[in-house]
Amino acid sequence: MIDAVPQWDRKIFYAINESRNEFFDAVMPVLSYTWLLWALGIAAFAIWAVRALRRKEKWKHLRPVLFSMALILATAGITDVVTMAVKSEIGRLRPYQKLPFANYLTHKGWRQNPAVFNPVKDRADSFFSGHASHSMAVAVTAVTLCPPLSPVIFVMPVVVGYSRVYLGKHYPSDVVCGWIAGALIALLARRFTRGLRNRLQPEPPPQSAQGSAKRFNARRAKAAADSARQCSPTKTSHSS
């Protein structure tokens, strides 16, 4: 039963949740804000769109931007539906709703469960982490669209997942399973949209005939010059 938390899950949870300090207490709640992730994503797409609009064939370069935005929104939406369905089916209690000594953040500040703690409810929505699944789904999709930024992009789901455990909202297994679910959904979306994505990429500029002629003439002139140097006499002889 998933609600029965294994020993390794508890140990990792306590190791993260009890490693509190003032800096993490201030930063971790911010990293869990969903609106912050979307704000960063919107800013990145806005920069991409502005760069596309500065090019000659604006529409050809803007199409991939719009498609990428639609793909990320669709992937996030599907991930949300799957996550909510699994949460409803499993009904796992969150750590702060079940474990003694669990630290958790409320609107009134940090709280800690007492040593003797009895859960007040039977079902909740801990498994799996929606923050982890969404952040990983968006990260995998973004890496598909911009592979060079993968080291930076994958930092996002890692820090988001860590923050959920630190805040007492999820077990490590909730986070890991959320990452796996988000990645699988994003990879499936990538596979089904591969053909359309390739068609929307701007074509490389064709090689102009004038440029080809210039290069051909330059090579011909160089060959003629080399031939002339080889055929010209290096010494002048006179008969006696």
C-alpha cells in the first residue's frame, strides 16, 4: 500500500525536512510558487518571440515559438489531469498530516508535529507530487526545444522537488514518481508531435546562384594563376 511509508522514505524525508536554516526557510517557499515557474517560462518565450520578430521572414521564425508555447501548455494540462486522477485514486496522506516531528509551513509560520501525533484524516493528495510532475514535464519539453540549455533547465525540477520535501508537503517517493510521470508524458508528447515540429522549423536560406558563381570564378582564377606560375620560365638562357 502506497500510504504505508517505507523506512527509507521516512529517513530521507527527515534528513531533508530537519535540515532547516534561515536561508532555506526563506527560499524554499518561493521555489514552490507555481506562478514563479510560469513567470520564468513566459519571460523566456517573450525573449524568443522578440528575437524571431527581428528576423527577415518573421512568420517562419515565429511559428516554432508559438508551437512550443502550445506544446508546453498542452503537456502541462495533460500532466495536471493525470496527476489529479492518481492523487484521487491513491489518497496518500502528506508527511505533515501523518508523521511526528514533521516540520511544515503554514500561513502563520513554521510548525512542527508533536512526538505523539495522530492523523486527523484518512485520505489526502500526497502521491504523487504535482509540482514535481509539472516542473519535469515542462523541463523535458523545453529541453526538446532547446537542448543546449538542458543543464540549466533541469535544475528547475530538482530544486522544486527538494523544496516540497523541505516544506513537509511530500515524501521523496512522491517527488521521484512525479518526476517520472512528468517526463513520460513529455516524451510521449514529443514523439507524437515530432513530424509537425520538424515542419515548422524555419528552412535554412538557399544557396544563391550568384554566390555560387562568385566562388566558382574565384576558384577558376586561382587555378589559372597557379598554372601561369608553373609555366613561366624562371631563368633566361642565351646561346653563344
